[in-house]
Amino acid sequence: AGGGAYWVDSQQKRYVPVKGDHVIGIVTAKAGDMFKLDVGGSEPASLSYLAFEGATKRNRPNVQVGDLIYGQFLVANKDMEPEMVCIDSSGKSSGMGIIGQDGFLFKVSLGLIRKLLAPKCEIIQELSQLYPFELVLGMNGRIWVKAKTVQQTLIIVNILEASEYMTAEQRKQALAKLSGN
Amino acid sequence: RHPLSPSLAGERLCSTEEATPGSGTYTRHGFIYSSLAGCLERKSEDSGLPVVSVVRDSESQLLPNVGAVVTCKVCSINSRFAKVHILYVGSTPLKSTFRGTIRKEDIRATEKDKVEVYKSFRPSDIVLAKVISLGDAQSNYLLSTAENELGVVVARSEAGVQMVPISWCEMQCPRTHTKEFRKVARVQPQFLQT
């Protein structure tokens, strides 16, 4: 009998921090050498200024209140406040850190995020044929999108939000109408 | 025993020739003074002079001293320390609980920097600890579990069942058989009740 993992897939909107999850957090406070981030859980997560690639006591990262951070949980359990880092175990950032200016942040359900993170996701592939765009998916239900113009960004946001309830057919029709324009 | 009468702090009670000082008093220049605001008690001793003492309540509150072993319950944990409520001093229960702190570096005697508070205590654990300091302005007693006989004595697993200790750092749940990390106390055999 092989090993393998069993899990129960369910739908929810409220996020519970889990160790190792990659999430998008919003900086709410700077307290000395720690930042407090809102990740959508019951408690704000803490992030040390040294937990960025190439950060030292002299070379601090330029993080302001209101910035978006993409990071992963180092410590997350029900008894303590969660702790985030923006580097992996080898010290490389691997895509984590401060998310750039502009773009649009919105919230979706956790089930849709898991669908979008599956390899070869059809929704992402079809959208990328429409316009080029940058996309960050947080396991806490937050998505950040940035395209060339505001209008293109908002179209992508609307498609992603609607793909929670649209069937594949409806989505292909909607995209065909948009690319026909 | 003579009837009680109220006394003020700093009040001169009598001279040391008439009585011996007891608790709640001090001596200066051959006289006994009260150090508390409370009730004056005069107990006649069979041998020698009566003992004069001042008490606040009908039973005196037992305060944890430095070096006393206390029983406490963990109320919250942090990556740097654990906050506890002190319930018993030795074997006497306290009427009102005191608050204590166990710092991360005081949990174990060896490998202090590798300690993780989450792997030593959890909220609602019962812990035997020793008082190392009476505390600072926040009036939190500073406690330590850096001995083999100190640490977690009673803990519940995530399933809610009382766990059985299997080593100095692990406890096991008898229902789910999952092991959880704790800093377990090696209780002396004479204190165990089976």
C-alpha cells in the first residue's frame, strides 16, 4: 500500500493561516523592527524586516504602511500569532517580497484560488491569450492583477471574479466577445 | 489570645521588653512597630513573652518567595515567553491568582537558544515552576522551569484528552496516539498517585 495524502476539499471564504502557505498581506503598522500585516485571519501576522532577500541591519527594505507583501507563513498555529517571511529556507526570495505599485487587489473564495493554482489552469491560459498581465494569487483569497491599462485590468478582475460561478462555456463566450472587440 | 484591635502602619505597639515581635511588625530602638495596616494580635506563649503580630485578613496571604516551587496554568504563549496564572504556592492554594512569566531562555537549562515555546508549553497546561524574581513594575513574577523536576505535569491533547508523558520532551494522547512536544516535569515518585 503506497503512502499519499488524503484531504477533504471544501469551500469557504474565511482564511485560517497554515504554515507554508503563500499569501498576500497588507502592511498595517511598523513597530520597531517588525511589521504587522493583515492577512485576513483572526490575528495580524508579524514580519521581521530581516526576512527579505539581502536585508541586513543597515540595508533595510523600503516597506511603508499600506504596501502589499507576498510571503509565506513560517509559524502558524492556533495558539500563537502567525509569523511571515519573504525568503525561503535557502535565503532566496523566489518571487516573494513587496508587490509593486499600481495594479488591483480583490478578494475571492478559497476554492477558486485552489482551482486557479492547479497546474495548466484553463482560466489563466485563456486570459493570457486576451491581454498580457501580471498576476499574484494569495492562498488567503486575495488576488492582485496588473495589466497595461486600467480598463484591461478591470476586465481581467471581472472575469476572475465571475469564473467562480461561470461554466467553461459561458467563460469562452465572454472571452470571445471581448477579443472580438 | 487577646481580642483584636485595629492598628496603623508605623504605629508603635509596645517595647521589646513586654513582648516578642511576630509577623507584620518590626523593631526599632527597643520598640515594636506595626508594618501593616490591620488587626493587632497578641498571643500568649507559655514560655517567655507574648508574641505581638499584625494581620490583614483572617488568614494571611501566602506570597511566593524567590526559590519557591509554584503550580501554575499557562494562559497564553508567544514566540518569546509564556504567560501563566500562579494557582498554588507549594501545596497551599492561593485565594487570588498571581500572574507570572516564563521567558524562552528560562524554560530549559541546556540548549537555551534552540528552545521553541510552542514545543514546550501550550495554553491550559499545568506547569510546575520555580520563582526566580519577584518581578518588575508590571508585577509579573518571573518563573523558571530549567530543572528536571520542573515543567508540564498535566496537559490536554488537541483531541481534548489528558496526555501521558513518554519522555522529557514528548507526551502522547491515549485516544489518538499522536505525540505532542512539551517540556515534561520528572515528578518525584512519592508525589505520584496511581
